[in-house]
Amino acid sequence: MSKEPKSLLISYICSRFKIMKKVAFHTLGCKLNYSETSTIARSCEEEGYEKVEFKEYADIYVLNTCSVTENADKECKRIVRQVLKVNPDAFVVIIGCFAQLKPNEIAKFEGVDLVLGATEKFKLASYLNDLSKQDIAEVHSCEIVDADFFEGAYSIGDRTRAFLKVQDGCDYKCTYCTIPLARGISRSDSLNNVLKNAKDISEKDIKEIVLTGVNIGDYGKGEFGNKKHENTFLDLVQALDKVEGISRLRISSIEPNLLKDETIDFVAHSNVFVPHFHIPLQSGSDELLKKMKRRYLTGLYKERVERIKEKMPDCCIGVDVIVGFPGETEELFQETYALLSELDISYLHVFSYSERANTEAAVMKSVIDKGVRSKRSKMLRILSAKKKRAFYEKNRGSTRTVLFEHDNKNGFIQGFTENYVKVKVEYDPGLRNQIIKVKLNDFDEDGAILAEILN
């Protein structure tokens, strides 16, 4: 589709009179994606672009994609159609994991103009000199072996919490996962730079930092394939604990085999790190864990949960679990269900297995019917609701601190306790971005706990 005369005129006027072009960003997927989107957006603002909300009119729309969702292509197409309704002449850019895995496929999507891979996305502004619409998108995508250097990132301005990227990539070979193909080898930011970024965040009046990465427990591996750990994850945690101005630090998802007793013990006595862990399990069957090429068995997982609860009885523990992996018989699924029922955990993130190109699991036999996957997923979601309810019930009547967010939701303002209980009180704009001591009282109909502010 060639550029219409009207669009050419607008482009000429913008260029001639230095009118600031508007760029909007949308993020799919994980906290790591959010941290990178925020950093890329700041780099565009530094180059003279005006950042606007994604639902608003913009000259450029940037979609940061995820490869975990089964329907990444459908979601991508849907969002592109959505933005072109707002501005039919908009320049549309696709970045992120899906863009690295399927760049040429995305280039053919109607309305897409530019596709940037794993390393190119950080140089977005340099690709925006010509905003002419294209029949087939321009692609700039590296070979994933070249994604061997670290690009720092953190999110600010979009949420009460900041997501701080400390690690990227993964050296694990889980048979269902495309992340190593989309993000490359495991590598980390330097400890000094992490501390600098954390200090920068604290100076912007952000009360909570969430550490994020692909495999953050592997923190310390260097760039360019240097596998020597310059520092350990425990070194990172201990150093961040000393940064002044940070009220809360939260650890995002961490592999059970990399969550060491020393880290658990340190968090238990920290005044800054909060009692909340998210630990992927994926299956409660040792047979399936081996087929998945996970680096632990259920015995070690149980030990981690028991250690956490021994040191921090009120700690929140979230769990990732996959249902319907090839070979998951009813008996093996019941092993997972029984283990999750037994463990003192707080909530589940349940994923129905979906085949991914270029993974070992995609060609495994004993494929599970999608209807069975759906049924098992529903069973675990119900179990998750029960676990969350029990955890919240345990916290009723206790005194906690809550970091309140910004929105007025039907006359209430919401936030999370240090141990990740969702709380709401009557809306008061003076509570926004403040850490307030409260008493947890009754359940509300939306699943949060109504609280009483304490003086």
C-alpha cells in the first residue's frame, strides 16, 4: 500500500516544522517485557518523540510481543487492526519474543511496517526515519546466537512498582520452551549497574522494585558467552538490601533449584525484601519433570516450600504449573493435583500446554486431547481459588502494610500487602503511592480484603 498524498503532506509538514511525532506502546507478556518497553519508550522520548497512551491517536504504534501465549499471531493481528482503526496511516512496529521467533511471518501481516528482533528492538528510534507504509514489513532480526550481550532496562511511570531487569536469556533446555530461541543465552547486568538503576528508581519516589529476568536465579553469568559467575544471586540480594531509599524489594519468578537456603534465610530477616516467592513447579510428577528436562524433582520442591514456611509462616508462595503435557496420563495429573493440594502455597498460575515449533515436546507422542487439557486446567484454577481464599483467610485480622496504587475503582483504592494480599479501602487520593499500616478485615465480593487504616 503506497502512502496516500494526504499522508505525504502530513509527513512533510511534520518534518518541515519539527512537529513532534506521537508514539504509543503496548506490552504483552511478562514483567521483563514491561521493563524493556518502558526503557525503549524513554529512548524514543529522548530522541524527540512524544509518548501517548496506546488507545490514543499516534503516528507510530509499537507492540512488544510474547511467545508464551498460544495465539500470539492472532493477538498480534487483532491489536494491529485495532490501532489502524484509530489511525489508518499509522506506522506499526512489532518487537519482542514473537518478533524474534517469527519475523518473516509477522512481516506479511496486513498493516505491519517494521519488525525488530531481540537486539534490534533497543535501537528502535534509529529505524523510525522513514514512516512510509509498506506492503511487506521491513525486518531487522539477528541470529539468536548474536544475542549475547546485556541491555539494561527498568520500568517507571506506568505503575506504582518498578520492574528492574537484572538478567536475560536462559541456558536451560526445557523441552516445551522457546525462550532460549527468542532471547538467547543467560547473561546478567553488572552488580554496579543494577545498584545504580535501583538508586535511580528510588530517587523517582517509587516505593517498590520487582527484580525480573528470564532466569534470575542464574544471575551473575557474564556477557558474550562468559559462563563464569562474577556474582551470585545471593550477592545481588544482599547488595540491594543496602540501597537507601527503597521501601520494598520483591523477587519475581525463580527456579526452585536456584533458590538456595541462604537466600531464603536472608529474605526472612531483611527489612526490605518482602515475604513473597513465585516458584515454577510445572508438574507434580517426577516422570513428567524428567520429560520436561526440568532441573529438580518434587522432593526438592517440597523442601523449598517447607523451608520458606518454616522461616516465614506468612509468606506468599505462587506456583506455575502446566497441564496436558505429552504423556500426562490421568494418574500423572492426579500426582500433580495431590502435590499442589498438599503444599502450603498461596495461588497458582495455570497454563494449558500448547505445542511450540522447534521444541522437543512438539514432536513427542501421547498428545493430550485439548478438551482434557481444558478440563484439567479448570480443576487447577478451582484449586488455586481455594488456596488463595485460605491464604487470605489466614491473614484476616492481622496488621500489614499496603502500598496503594493510583486508580479510583468504584469508590475504592487498592494495593498489596508485603506478602501480596490484595487490599482495598475507601478511595482517598492522599493514599496513592503510599505505604500505609492497615488491619485486614472482611472479604469483599471481588476477592480483595477490606481493610481499616491504622494511625
